[in-house]
Amino acid sequence: MSAPPKLTVRATASSTWAIIGVILLLLNGVRRCVPVALQPFTQGLGPAGWCAYVLSGFFFAYAEGYRGFQQKFSPLVVRRALLLDGDQPIHRKVFAPAYAMAFFHAHNKRKAVSWGLILGIMMIVAVVKRMPYPYRAILDAGVCAGLSWGMGATIFIYAKSLTTGKAPDIDPCLPQEP
């Protein structure tokens, strides 16, 4: 499916709410991980543990932050958020963060990917929460790095779109209209 024509980019209350809502969701994840991720600074780690800690941070920053957020998720979120103007139905504006993350009003494949990701993440979180120290702390440090990168990327891409007047060049995955 082809992307809609280039749109004139401007901040609306709905687009701003979409971005803030997504950032708050990611920030909540960081808030929950930080206390566990900081435990090695009070409880200590051996040399191999510190190596794993640093490598986890780099791995998640690259895989989750750069590859997942900066190259895919954040441009999609910003593109869809910028579609929320006065012509959109009220439910899309109210649930703007969910709309921007393509949980609804997206083609079936995109909705399946969005819902599959969130359910997969919830299952991984449930498993990681049961891990003992230091393994959970090492993984949580990486997750903090990835989520922080994702928040920064989303804010940067949104701000860049507003200052340049150009939305990210990515398919917003809208459903085909009948």
C-alpha cells in the first residue's frame, strides 16, 4: 500500500498527547528497571559481571534503541501522531498514544505486530522478574539503555519533524479505506 501524500507538519494537541503518552509509557519501564539496574553499584559484581553489565548496555542500546526504536518504531509513532488533526474521529485523539503505536486503525499485519510485540514483552518481563541477582540487574541495565535511547529518538524525530516541516518518510500502515 502506498503512503498517504506528504502532510504539512504541525503540532496539534492530539499529536503532542500521542508523543507524550508514548514517552510516559517508556519512562514507566525505565522507572521500574532503574532500581534493579543500579543494584550492582551497592552490591558489587565480579569482573565478568561488570563486563556482562556493560555489554548488556551496549547490546540493548544498539538492538533495542537504535535498530528497534530509532529506525522503526519511533518514526512510525511520529508519523502516525502527526496524522492526528482536526479531521480525525474523537476516539483516535483520546487514545492517541495507542493510535500512534498502531494498536488500532492500522492494517492487520501492523496491528498483529504491535500486539504481538507488547504481549511478547510482557511475557519476557514476567520471566526476567523471576531471575536472581545479578542476572536481572544486568538485563535491566540494558533495557534501561534501550528504552532511554527510544525515548530520545522519539522526541528527536518529533522535534525534527516540527522544525523541518517534514514527517518521517515511513508508511503509517493505515488500513485501506473501502
